[in-house]
Amino acid sequence: MNFNYLALAVPFFLFLIGLEFWVSKKKGKHFYNFNDTVSNLSIGIAERLLDGLTLGLFYFVYDYLYKHFAIFHIQPSVLSWIGLLLITDFLWYWYHRLGHEVNLLWSVHVVHHQSEEFNFTVSARITLFQAVARTFFWSLLPIVGFSAEMITTILLVHGLYPFFIHTRTVGKLGILEYILVTPSHHRVHHANNEQYLDKNYSDVFIIWDKLFGTFAEEIEEPTYGLTKPLNSNSFLWQHFHFMLEMGYAFKYAEGWREKLKMLFGKPEHINPTYRRVLEQKFVIHKTDKLHSTRFRNYVVLQMTLILITLFAFLLLEGQLGLATQIATTFIILITLVNCGAILEQRRWIFYLEYIRCFLILWISYIHFENTINPYFLSSIILIVTLYFKTLNRQYLRLIYGLHNN
Ligand SMILES: [Zn+2]
Ligand SMILES: [Zn+2]
């Protein structure tokens, strides 16, 4: 059997997250918050899942550019690997800095900064859109003359490093503070304290911030998150709120000069009242008064099952048929939307349950065609459809403890 051993990253990182949680508890610190952790992991799961499917495409882009547009053809050697790491890190600095200074790029990077906690799970807050934006910057590497094999290897190392700097359990690291990006430096980057804004963009080496004048040392205790907090656990809202704000600002800007400023200008140029207008439009922040906390256990159960599914999916990716891959991808994404919506106490989640149920039945049928009777499956679907209203009411009562729906 042909396994994808990169999938082992899932249990490895989960182990480290558990370890950090345990250490912080032992120290009597509250570095973890339930809703934030669920949001962080949800975003990370979606990215791992979709990135697993698109990795080949990124490789193809690098390979195509190398074969057709490379200025040099650089051979692997100790020096060229060091050079590649430095150039990658330099490109990262500018990708990241522009990610904060240009609205179009901020609309995808903002997701990384929404958490008001700072722990290992925050490193998972990367989206596929961000991976695509980054690929544009990395595309300079094959043009300079590095092969796709070298690039994907270095990106793996470069991509692993930031995980370790998202923690409050490590203090300052002596001499390393002068060379590498440390947890202390990155805490500053995620802080919303006035003196820490737009600082410390580097990824592996801190030299770029020092060189381009964006370095700040951690002195005062940081507070984390956006300057205008989102206060939402919705999976979709977290991903798309700034894109919508930007679109709204673009629509209402007068003249092309102003319109372009909404896309390529700085985030502070966007009128902050637009978010409130959109929040009302998409019914964000309207929560019911609950009689139960059972819904949290249900979220924990779903997250556990989805992490196991993700691990199995990545490990066996090469052996799964296309239909199973597509259905599993949708089941995972629906579950993530569902978990966020449960934390927001939405009532429409039963519709998601209904779709998910169909997809699970479909996958079961594909794999166990001979043992599952199609009439039996059809009757389940029929019963669920006929008793939809009753089941919906019972379901909401079970999850939220609602009696008056
Ligand atoms: Zn950032
Ligand atoms: Zn970060």
C-alpha cells in the first residue's frame, strides 16, 4: 500500500498542542479558550484538506516556470540551499508585509489574526486563499533558477518553522533573539497594542524587520487579535468578512481612483461601519438564550471525528476514488461550518446535518454496494424527508435544549 506519510503531521501537531495545553494548565495560565480553539482548528483542518488536494498544482506551477522562464539553472549544493532559504525568507517578509498593507492581500491574511488567544493552534489559521497568494510570491524562485523539487523541499521546512513561534509558554531566547524569529517576536506581530502594530513580519530570520525598519521588541505584555475584533465563531464569516467589506467599500467608492484604493490601499481606508452593516445583513451576533451546554460536547465529538477523518484521508489519499475524495471533502467542510454555526447557536444547522447524512450514505453505498440494500437506503432518505420538521425540532432540543421552536 502506498501511504502519504506527510499525514503524520496531523497527530504530531495535535500532540504538541496537547502538550502546550497541559504545560499552560500546570502553570495556572489560561492560554486556551474553547471557542477560539475550535475556530483555529477548523480553519487549519480546511486548509490541510484543500492544500493536500492542490499541492500538485503548486508543484506544476513551479515546474512550468522553471522549465520555461528560469534565468539560471541552480544545482543543489550547501551554498545554493542556504541561498534558497534566505531568498524564500526575504520573499516571505514582503508577502507578509504587503499582506498587512494591501487590502486585496489582507482579505486573505486577516484570518490568521482573528484569534484573541495566542497558542500553537493559532498557527493553523492559514487558508487555501493565502496559500494561493503566497504561490505568486514563491513563483519568483523558479524564475531565479531553483527547481520545483528544491522549492517544495525548502517550503516544507519554511512552513514548519512558524508553528513553533505561536506560543506564550516560551520566554526570550537569549542570543537567538538577534538572529531568528522567536515566540517573543511573533507575539508582538499578533498583538493589537498600539506600539506593536505592523511590526515583526519576518518568518525565520528576524534580520528583514531590522533591515526594513519594522522591528519591535516585546516589552509590554501583548493583547491579541484584530484592532476591530470580530467576535464571531462562524467558519464562513471568518473566511469572507473582509472580502465582503472590501467589495462593499469598492461598490460605494466614488470614482475609479477611490475604487482602486479600496482594493490596493491600506485596510484603515475601509469605512469601519461597513462591517456592522454587513453583520446585520448576514445575521451575525444574534444568539439565543440557551438552557443547555450539551452543544459543546457535540462540537468536541465532531472535531475529534473530523481530525481522525482528516488524518485517514491524507494518509490514504492516493488510494481513494474521486467520488469518495469529493464527498469526504464536502463532509469535512460541512462539519466545520456546522461546528462554527453551533457555537453561534444557529437554528439552520439541521439542514447541514441533512446534507451530511446524504453524503455519508452515498459514500457507504459506493464502498459497500454488495452489502447495503438500495431500498433500505432509499427508505431512510424518505423517512428523514417526510419527518423533517419533527426531526429538526427534536434535534434542536437535543443540541441546544430549545423547547419553543
Ligand atoms: Zn500577519
Ligand atoms: Zn502568526
